[in-house]
Amino acid sequence: MKIAMANDHAGFGLKEEIKAVLEEQGHEVLDFGTHSTDACDLPDYIYPASLAVAKGEADRGIFVDGVGYGSALIANRIHGLTAVVCQDPFCAKLAREHTDSNVLCIGGKIIGSAIALEIVDVWMKTDFLSGIEKYERRVKKVNDISEKHLKKLSEI
């Protein structure tokens, strides 16, 4: 799988750990940076990585910032993305099964690397519960909201 990764200064170290594990597992990682712990502005990295997922240049995205919510806030502004913040493996499992999320956001200031790597592993290996009407119906309702209020990239 091709994974777009991005981070800010607070997420740099954890992003590097996650990236190494993903590459060891055979995934291709597109690293949008930042590539240091120097203070930076999160949108400069999350936005291009989000576009890569939305355009189909990456299958999924994994973004790491201080808390995770800044990345999700940015990613969820892009048509076609469903970004979730997960702080434990149970939430990661449900985020894939119930919402078919395609972007995972993690807080490097909140979660240690051991739990973060477990969250990523669960999220990457869990499939959406397609074929179960209630989850398909709910995802469709969210997608309908996006269709109504967000511009498709082709319209920009």
C-alpha cells in the first residue's frame, strides 16, 4: 500500500518510527515532511499530503502532530478524505470498520511509540465492514454531506 505521511515538529520523531515500520512491512511511504524538529506550520505539510490521498496518489494517509486534531481538522477539509484521531487500538479498529477512514491522525505529545505503532498496525490491517447496511448507510450520509458542501478537486 502507498501511504502519505506528514507531520509537524512535534510529530517528527514518532513519524520517523512509524515510517520505518511501514517500510519494513513493504509499504511505500510518501513523506511530505517536515524533516526536523524545527518549529513549523502544520498546514504546510498536512495539506499536500491530504491532496495526495484525495487524488489517489496514496491509498491512505498517516499524519502525526502534537495532539492529532490539527491534522484531522486540515484533512477533513478535503473532499474524499475521512480523517480520524485515534489514541488507542480499539478506536483505530472502529475507525476503519465503521467509518472507512482513509487518514489516521496521531498525537506525538500524547501517545508513546509503542501504543502508536499498535494503533497504526490495527488501523492498517482492519477493513471497513462493507456489506453491513447500517455502516454503509452512515458512511453514505457523511459522503452526501461532503458532496453538498465540499468542492471536488476536479472543480478547483
